Amino acid sequence: MEAFFAPLRENEQYVEASKLLHDNNTIFVPNTTESQKLHLAHAFGSSFDVRFIVTYDDIRAAELVEESKMYDREAVFFRGKDICFYQADICGNQIARERLKTIRALRENSKLTVVTTIEALMAPVVPLEVFKDNIINLRVRQICDVKALRYKLSEMGYESVDIVEEPGQVGVHGGIIDIFDLTMENPVRIELWGDEIDSIRFFDKESQYF
């Protein structure tokens, strides 16, 4: 990525503006095109661990995420809540998933670019401590209390079903526990040997096979 920023760092005005920014001052760069704005945003933010790019609506934010991947492959979109977030489960689930994926990325990545909107930033967010308290860590050879696990997942909002097909669902069949994490693309199957976890594997949500 340094190749993108090297020419800027030879520019005296850029160097001066960068120093002001690091001194916790606000800088304003006029007369720039959209591509120049993004280039400068990533250049100014390259020395910061977490960078936020804030724009006016979700459509432009989605475009900026894709454009930002030229500078940061892990760039993510923190989407704002939509009216249908409160009215339709299928839409609300999708938006919730995207927001949770970004929160997870913020917890797990030491460096990250987050693209969002003013509306999304204004919406209240559950404190990170709540997310930390609701992380379930499972590993092979660990003793698993199935009843306690089901109760915890139910408290977290997971739906108990016979066949796990959608994010936010959990299914328990004897010594097999299927969980579809809201931040994952496919569900995971936990197989028990007695009360001990024997294996943890992702499986295909369509075929239900590994």
C-alpha cells in the first residue's frame, strides 16, 4: 500500500496537514475529486489503527467500501438501521448480521477501515461489554453442557429449529448441535462423544453436508 502514498509524502502541504491531524486537529482539503478524497482519507489514516470514513447514505457507503478495498482489503461497512429493521424479520436479520460482522471485525482486527453513515453513527449501539459477555468459546475435547448451551443461545436470540438453514438458528439432535452464527456464511456442526466435543466443522446450509 505504501506505493499509493509515497508521492503524497513528498508533498510539503500533505506533510503539514498530516502533522496537524496527528495533533488532534481537524483539517479541511478543498477542491478534490471523489477519488482524490478517498486516496487522501486512506493516506491520512494509514498510521491509525482504526479509520472511519463517514458519508451521507448507505448507497454511497457501499460504493466506498468496494473502492476502499484497493487500500485496505479488510474494509467493512457499518450499516445504519432501516425502517424494515423493525418490521420484517428477513430484512432485519440481514442488517443485524452486517452490523454484527463489523462489530466482530472491530474486536478481532488490530487495523481496520470502517465505512459508515452519519445516520448509523447516531443510532445507539449496545456496549461492547455486552458483546464480550455473549461470546461462546467452544473447542474440541471440551466438556459441553448441552442444556446450558441451548439456554444461553436462546437468551442471545437464537431460534430453535429442526433443520438449521438461516443465520440465527440452532438445532440439537442427540449428540449433534448445529449452530448458524449470525456473522458466518455457513453453519457449524458440533459432534459430541458423551458430553465431550469430538469435532467442530462447518457444513453447507443447502445440502446439510460437509
